[in-house]
Amino acid sequence: MKNIAYMLGLLLLAFSCSPENEEVADEQVDVVPVPEALDSIASTNKDALRTDENNVSPTVPLPQPLMQQLTTEYQGWEQPTLAEGAQERGAALPQGPFIVRGDFNGDNLQDVALQLEKDGEVIVLAALHTEEGVYQLHELKRDILFNERGVLQSLYYLYLAEENEEILSVETAEELDIPYDVVALGMEDNVTAFIFTNGQFKEVVIAE
């Protein structure tokens, strides 16, 4: 009987010292607020790198050295929104409509041409890859963006006219002999080819 009474005493003592269910939920469990919890998930590191870090506006991939150069020389640039007509025409053409890659000066290095938005303008650039990690920028076109119901849009689309492709000059009605890739820039039915010659890009209106 003494042993039974002793055991009952221990059980009562343990029960009186243990927290009730509400106390466990409120005091012992460290509940993180929902916004803070989501933020901690978003910033989770993996192999010492932020897995969600993607602050670059353009969705098109560009070489890192070129990205850095554009950030320096065209601070705050963004990828433009294309007008509907430019989207439709660009979708049927090789590469583009925001960016094209090719060898524009015949040195067997891959160059890049792209259109970007900055300060209400669309700027079309050719970036010649002169050596490892070094690009030489050439402005091909600069124009104001079209305002469509409060949305600024580019009316232009880029595409690549490849080496040895038939290119017809509208002005002379002659076929141009192009030994390497050419940047072509269109707006509606008007297309301009930018041909690199004698250290600079020459504009030629061509038939699409």
C-alpha cells in the first residue's frame, strides 16, 4: 500500500509540473510569423550562393562581362516591351526579336546585338567581341518608345541575316555580297541592315 501511495504521489507531482496544452503552443514552440518564414525560405543559401537572386530585368541571357559593361554605360537599362506588330514579325524570323548573335566583323568571335530601353528611348546596340571578356559597343539606332495607352513599347524587331544570305538593297536594287553575319532591324515593312565595314557599321535599307 505504501508503494502504491508513493507511486500515485509521483504521478500527481509530475502532472502538476508539466505545462498544459495551451502553454506548450504559446510558450515552448517558437512560431515564426508567416511573412518572415517565407522570406527565410526565399533567401535560403545553397553552396554559399543565393538560390533566388535574379534582379536582372532582361530575360535574355547575355555574357557576364557584357552585362557589367551595359550596367556601367547604360545604368538602369531594361528590356523593352515589344509592340504587337513587332512581336508577330519577329516571331517568324531567325533569332531576335530582342537579341541576335553572330560574327558581325569576320573575326570568328561571337558578337551580340540587342535592343534595350532607357529613359523613354529604345537603343539598339551591337557589341563586338574583340577579345576574351572585352566588348566594343556601337549604337546602331536610338528612337523614342511608342506610348500605347500608357505603356511604352518598342516598334522594332531584330533578326540575323546570316553569312552569304541574299540581301537586296532597296536603293540600288542590287544584291549585296555579305561575307559574314549582318544585324537586321525592322519596323513594320521597313528593314535596315547594319553591315560592318572599315571599322564601323553602315546602314543599308533592304528588302525583307
